[in-house]
Amino acid sequence: MSVRAQRLKVIGLCLAAAVVLGQTQARADEQQLMDRIKALEDKIAVLEGKSTQTVTQASVASATLDFLNQVNLSGFVSASYFYDFSKGTVGGANPMIAGRLFDANNNSFIPDKFKLTLEKPVDFSPTN
């Protein structure tokens, strides 16, 4: 047998061994994935079996009213109206006020602040 034929035979055997080992490793990986999937399905089944709490619309409404009865609601709104009487504008037709950065729009209503506060007062009694 020639040297070239021997090399081809060795290369062929190496490739065949690599294919066999690769298939074996792929089967092992596949088996691990299947075991993992089965374990996760078992966990889901257990968790679904434990869920016995049912939420109804009446219970949500009742819980909301209980919460609102315990909370103080307050807040405020602040707004501004700007109009430029300078001679550079004709009857307030120019939409920009010269020299102003944040309130530069002429003849406009601008909301400045809005605050809404939900506060649950602290109960200082030693028994609670």
C-alpha cells in the first residue's frame, strides 16, 4: 500500500471516529435537555396545583375600597397664562416672547406643576 493510500485510510478512520463521537455527544446533550424539560414540566404542574386562590371582581373592588379608606389623597395643580404686550407684536400675533426661555410661547396656557399625593398615616398606638 502506498503512503498516500495509508494517509487517506488514517484520515478516513479519524473522520469516522469524529462522526461517531459527535453523535454520541449529541445524544447525551439531547438526553440532558429532555431531562431538564421534564423537571421543569413537573415543577409547573406542582405550582399550578398549589394555586387555589381565585380573584373575583367583587374582591378586587372590595380591596380597592379598603385601600382608599386607609389613604389620604391630596395634591395641587399650578398653571400660567402668558401674553406679550410689547410693540414688537401685532395684537399678540407673534407666538414667541423675546428674551424668555421656558415660557416663550405668547398667548398660551402653560401647566407648570402637578402633584398628586397618596399618604397612609402612621398609627402610633403601641398595640398595633
